[in-house]
Amino acid sequence: MEQVVRHPGGFPVVGIIGGGQLARMCQPPAVGLSLTLAVLSEGPQAAAALVVPNAPVGAHDDVETVREFARQCDVVTFDHEHVPPEVLAALEEDGVPLHPRPSALRYAQDKLAMRERLGDLVDCPRWRAVGSVDDLAAFGEEIGFPLVLKTPRGGYDGKGVRMVSSADDVADCADWFERAGSDPLLAEEAVDFTREIAVLIARSPSGQAAAWPVVETVQTDGICTEVIAPAPDLDDDLATAATAAGLRIAGELDVTGVMAVELFEVVRDGRPGYVVNELAMRPHNSGHWSIDGSITSQFEQHLRAVLDLPLGDTRARSRWTVMGNVLGGAEPEHAELYGTYKHLLARDPGLKMHLYGKEVRPGRKIGHVTVCGDDLADLRERAAHAAGYLEGTITG
Ligand code: ADP
């Protein structure tokens, strides 16, 4: 691997395993802080490799490759949660400062481990580890249908999540157990939620923690399409309880860096409450609004946290921020994204564009747009318009 070039002045090198959009979005705040990023990238065209000069190509699951990469870095963090335990163990053995540490990261890598660990800390759905259709049927009989069946590892954007509507549906899940082999799956109650919300926390190795305002996340076909910050009409007590839950998880699990907690808002005894859906220990889609909408973005905060620097102010800059995810369109002509700029930027001078340099594939998250202001309905319309125009579903 080529030698990483450092900024003069004693500034550290932050290594990120994985060259996706999260690593890419760390680059602007790294420039501001004069930090050097190094990214272990999947390929020369990966989202982060296009903007970070130190982006050696290498496999995140190859122990020696990752070791060699880490030797050049002062701290190492992650673009995704897929680095295998044996690679993490080797880095720990080498004394590499890893954030989050593998002892915390495992709860974001494995939904069964997460459910087991969080049960005593915060409100969670009822769940069971199931190894067969018979186990699934028994769990359904016990707590009732519908249930949700999940692969504990490697799921994203709703892939790896299946609704099991009734007892008649259980037999159709046989192929899920076949694919899982001897590994159990996670079955949980289908939560009757009013909406999905998320809490974003940053925590440093010395224990300083900060939370952003709780946001609403809107999903379409299992994919997050819109985030509203702060969550409209959120009950004050629920905002406090949800934030406290996030801080508690971060503290108890000794999380370092940014962590997102995805929650379902529910009604319990006539009052708003929450149950925890899942954790991500890295900057997260539900926090992209913070680039334009908060005094400190989640990407800057993640860099500060992993370096154990004081954390920044997490307050919102505007009354409302709306983030719209841009998904790859179905039509190949919409791959020419630059062609949309004249119309979009002229139509809405307040629009902030964040494209990831990714090849357009149908349904793939290729960027996001953000608008900030006072009129929520107007902001939602503008974000949806821009995302739709980029996706090719809106033409005017
Ligand atoms: P992924 O890791 O793919 O993001 P999630 O566990 O977040 O998977 O699930 C994706 C979506 O499926 C959630 O955003 C939610 O809409 C729905 N979902 C997941 N778990 C449940 C559940 N227990 N009850 C109801 N809906 C669920």
C-alpha cells in the first residue's frame, strides 16, 4: 500500500474500512479539521475512493489486507458493519484503536445478540431465536400473528426482513431456514406502530455523549425515503424517553462514535411510547439531515468522537429540515444525473444536493437532498420533488 500523506501540524490519520457513501461524507469535515482520511475501498470507483486520495483497494474481510491498512492509521472506524469478527480480533491484537470497539459493534452486527443485550435496558418487541418452521409456528401460537422474521446478520433496506401474516404463512418460510443452515433466525412480534422515529447519539471514548433532536423516518417498501427533523408533533415525554434510551444504550454498550437507534413509536396505555427496532454504530441515513440542518453534522461528530475530541453542538439550525433519499431510477436515461442540475438548482436555490458518485441501479440509494426552513409542508414538497426528478418519476 502506498504511504499515506499526512497534513503537517501533528494531525492524525483516520482510517475507514469500506469506501461507501458514509466514508465519502466524512471527507468535507475532515478537510475542515485538517484530518487525513484513509479509506480501505472496495474498488477505485467506490463512492469514497472518488473523493479521498488515500483509498487503497482491498477486501474488508481479509485479515492481512486490513492489518496492513490499519498500520498507517492512528484510529480505525467503519463505513459498514460487515467486517468479520476474526478481522476485528486481529486488529485488537495489534493494538489498533478501533471505534466502535468490537465488543460494542457485535450488537449492531447481529440482531439476535442485540435483542438479547437490549432486553433489560430499553423497551423492545417480544422476540425469539427460531431454528425451524416448527419453532416459528410455536412462537406465533404463543404470542399471536403477524410476526416478522429476520436474518440476524447482513440485512439492509428491508432485505432480510419478512412478514409472517398468519399460521398459514409459516410453511412458506422453509427456504429462509434452509438458507440460514444451522444458524437461528430472529422472529419478533409485528409491532403495531404509529410511525418510525430515530435517535442519533455520539459518544467519545472518554464518555462524553451528545444527542441530536429525535427525527421521523418515513419508509416506502422497506426503504427509508424521507427524514423529518425534528419529528413533527413528537410528545415531549417520548422525546425525552427515546433520547434517554439512546444514551443508555451508548453508555452501557460502551459505544464510541456515532450510533443510530431506530425506534417504533407506539401507543401504550393511551400514551405515546417506543420500542427499539435496531442499532447502527456509524453515521446513519437518519442523520444525513444534520449536514445542512445541524450545527454539527453526524460526520464531523463521528470524526471528533473517534479521535476523543470534544463533541460539537447538535442543535438544529432551522425549525425544520427535510431530507429526501434519492433512489436509482428504473430508466437508463436517468443515469445522466448531471443533466438534472440546471432545472433543479434553478427551480429551488435553497436545495442542497448530496450525490454519492454511485452507479445508478434501480432502487439503490444514490444520494440525498436536503431543505431547511419554517414551512414543513413546503419543505416536504420540495424534497420530494427534487428526489423524484433525480429518480425520473417527476419530469417537470
Ligand atoms: P434492515 O436491517 O433491513 O433495515 P429492519 O429491521 O430495520 O431491517 O426492518 C426494515 C423495516 O421493516 C422497518 O423499517 C419496519 O418498517 C419493518 N419492520 C421491521 N421489524 C418490524 C417489526 N418487529 N414490526 C413491524 N415492522 C417491522
